[in-house]
Amino acid sequence: MTAPEQKNSIQVIERMMRLLDVLSEHPDPVPLKTLALETGLHPSTAHRILAAMSASGFVERSDNGVYRLGIRLLELGSLVKSRISLRDTAMQAMLQLHQKTGESVNLGIRDGDEIVYVERTSSGRSAVRVVHIVGARAPLHVTASGKLFLAEDGPVKVREYARRTGLPRLTSTSIVSLETLEKEIDKVRRHAVAYDLDEVENGVRCIAAGIRDDSGSLVAGLSLSTPSERFNPDLAPIIRDTAEQISRALGYVPPIAR
Amino acid sequence: MTAPEQKNSIQVIERMMRLLDVLSEHPDPVPLKTLALETGLHPSTAHRILAAMSASGFVERSDNGVYRLGIRLLELGSLVKSRISLRDTAMQAMLQLHQKTGESVNLGIRDGDEIVYVERTSSGRSAVRVVHIVGARAPLHVTASGKLFLAEDGPVKVREYARRTGLPRLTSTSIVSLETLEKEIDKVRRHAVAYDLDEVENGVRCIAAGIRDDSGSLVAGLSLSTPSERFNPDLAPIIRDTAEQISRALGYVPPIAR
DNA sequence: TTCAGAGTTTCACTGTGCGAAATGTAGCGG
DNA sequence: CCGCTACATTTCGCACAGTGAAACTCTGAA
């Protein structure tokens, strides 16, 4: 089997896509016969592929035997949407912030007990290394963005996080006691901004503010990283403003003043 | 080839779904090696299936060779969403309820033993996170909407549900015994309204009422979610009225008063 | 430059997906 | 009720489509 057609091609998957295409063209549920006709597949072949897709939720088969697109597509589609809109929306604002400040700007999202950096504007001036590279991860309690998520969690979850992780030390200034962490988190909550002062990597400091989506959820941390000697806390308001700008673009509606 | 495994099963499609599952669990793009490891597939097999999915838009492969879920899933997912016929009908009433109460309103439908959230009005005031995101799922017995569906099932099916799922605990207040669940379901039946008191997510409470279609079937749960400290059971009648309004619009005819 | 690791391509092999045929089901009309 | 039709579902022998191992290529780090 060396046909040139084999390149980038698996027959079953292509047939499956054809079935999904036909289903997507029909507003109403579709019977097997129609699907077989419009895809050109043998009815028993179509039947079997539809059964496999039905088992995985890609297709839904009702009692009277008609098929429509299934709920798994909605779930996966929602993931795609949420992952695209955050990055695309954030990137422009990040580049502007980068130009204003001359420092690297990072976008970090939460994955369990860690921050994962998913976007970054590059800066020739930055001495920042390993930690803030796209794809890199770091524990919540030593990163500015991570502290935002812990502040969102509330005291019980912060304690659970501390117990679960043991608050590992990365540098001599890392927070390693629950008491210190809780105090830090309180400050984060009050100021809606967080700092990382040489806590994850020696010689690197960050300021971060939270990005929220249309449901009000904290979905990412926007952080500015600088070498320690260039650290400037006066940049906090501008970082907060940028994060708020991105949040609004994501559909976030700030709380009514109380 | 007569293995019992063949029932409802096509190996390539199952492998494809496994790859999609892994990608859905990773917020960031994933390299081939990781995908092969986490799915247990041989790298060349994974590579080929990913290439086939990439050709159809189910997966997107970037220049540096990492993979993420693709745009075709968003397209198909949007179709699924738009075709849930109750969506348009419900949305207007949901927005009104949202305005009246200032809280987030969710529309959840049943998929087997879980509730899937298919619509949501956003609220800047809500601290609600992961669970009620569009596309998210949660077990029936710990969600207000889910309890409506269990009440509709009847005692035999509720017992089967409990046996089948083991009533997994999500929080310290989750219902985990059949006896407690049956009592709760009885209350739901009597009041035509259901509650979720920190049972699926700490710090979040819901009130839900059922939406019925023209055949009288329960087709969705309309729920109002609030942070626990803002929980107000006095909102139950207004939620019930809104659900009834939507039901009527779907052609539901209430039973003759008795 | 070399080397290691990841990604990509090739190919012999076999078991998985295939279509034809048989069987089952539902609805309709007499 | 029975017979018919159309569609759906299941069965099964078969061959080719999908497979994994090996070879090859590429990339980045030392």
C-alpha cells in the first residue's frame, strides 16, 4: 500500500469527516440512508462509523434512528474558542505594554498548582531566562501570576495548596511558610496586583495583574518581568490597566461599585 | 476478526478520540512525544493520525511541530449549539432573569449521567468558575439542574444511577448516599425546584427549575448560580416562573389544575 | 563539529475495516 | 391479520488499510 493518496490520509478518518460534513449541512437530524447516499458510503460502513462516533459523543443518535452532531463537538469547540480568544485578544495589548515599558510581557494561565506561560513578548533588554519561556511552568506561590490565582481561591484552598505542595523553595527569597503566603495573598487581594521579588528566579522580578473573562472568572495573569536592578513598582497601575483592557475585550463586566 | 471489542468500535477512531482527549487536557500546544506517551500510541502512528486530523482542521499543527485542537471543532461546536432548539427560546428570558437578579443564569441539558452547560449569561459579579462554563459537565446528583432530571426519572432509575455512578463526592457537602439523594429528590418533586448548596463547587450555590417541551418532556434545567454568601432562596419562585415561561414558549401545556 | 533526541518517512506484515448478503424491524395497505 | 416495502442492523470472509519497527532527517546544545 504505497499509493500517493496515503500521504496525510487515513481513509476511515476521511470518511468520518464526510459524514460530519453532511450532518453539518442538514439543520435537522438525518437518517442513515441519506447519510449513506450523500457520502457515497455503503450503508453498513456508514452505520458502523456513525456508531463509533456516537460512542464518543461526536454524533448523537436518537431512538428513532436519526443522527445529528453530538455534544462532544460543543465541548471541544468551546475549548478551542476559549483558547483562541484569550491569546488573540491579549496579544495586541501585550505588545503595546511591551512598547511602553521596554520590558517583557508574559501571559500565564493556571494548570493545577502551577502557572504555565503561554505567550510572551520578547525583549532584547531582558536578562530573564528559563522561567518565563513559553511553555515553562512554575509553582503558584512564587510567581506573581500564581499569587493572583491563590488570591482568587480563598483561604481554605490556599491552605490545601500549601499542604499539598509543601511550598517548595526555589530561591532564598521564595515564600515557604503558610503565614507569609497568606499575608502576601491578602495584599494581592487588596491591590489587585501581585509581585514576585526574586522568588522564582534570582535576579528576576515580576508585577502581575489578573485577566477575567465574560463570566468573571480569573483566566490568566498578565505579568511584566524585569531584571531586579531595573524593577520599578510604579509600573503596577499600567499593568493593571492593561489587564483590565484585555478583560473587557473578553467580555468581562466589572462589578457595580458598592 | 470477530473480537467482542469490535462492537461499536473502530480502532482508529478510538485512537483519534484519545489524542483529542489529551489535547483537550492541555491548555498549551502539545508536542508529538507527549501525545504518544499519554495515549500509549507508537509515535509514527500518533504522527499519522494527527496529520489526518490536521488535514481536516480537527487539529492544528504549528511550525514548530506542536499540536492543539483545531478550528473545525469550533465550527461544528457552534452548529451543535445553534441547533439546540431551546437555545434561542430560552436566551431572552434568561437575560431578563439575569437583569432582575444580577446573577448568572445557566442552561443545562442532560447527557447520560451528567449535566452539560450549553448557555450562560455572564455576570461580572459572579465568582463562579470552572463548573458552569459553557461546555462543562457535572454529575447529576450534585447539580441543581441534574436533580431535576433525577426527579423526573423515578425511584428505580435513581437507584440505578446511584449504583452505576457510585455517587462520587466533589465537595464536603456533596450528596453521597442513596438515602439522602432520595429525600432530596422527593423535595425537588414536591417543590418543582432544586438546589445545589456547595455540592459541586465550594463557594457556589444554585437554584434550578425545569424546562419542558411540547411533549411534556423535561429538556433542560434553568439555574441561577451565585457565590454562597449571596445565596437567596427567595429567588426560587422567580426562577420557576421563568422556566415556565420558557416551557410555554417551547409549546409546553401545563397539566390541568387539580 | 558531534551527538542526542525528536520528528518524519518507508515498508513488510497482518489484523482491522470493508461491503455483500442475510436478517430484523417498522409502517402501511388490503 | 398478513404481505410487502423500505430501511436498519448484524454477520462474516477477505484483502487492503493501518500498523509499528527501522531507517532517515532535522534541530539544538555542548
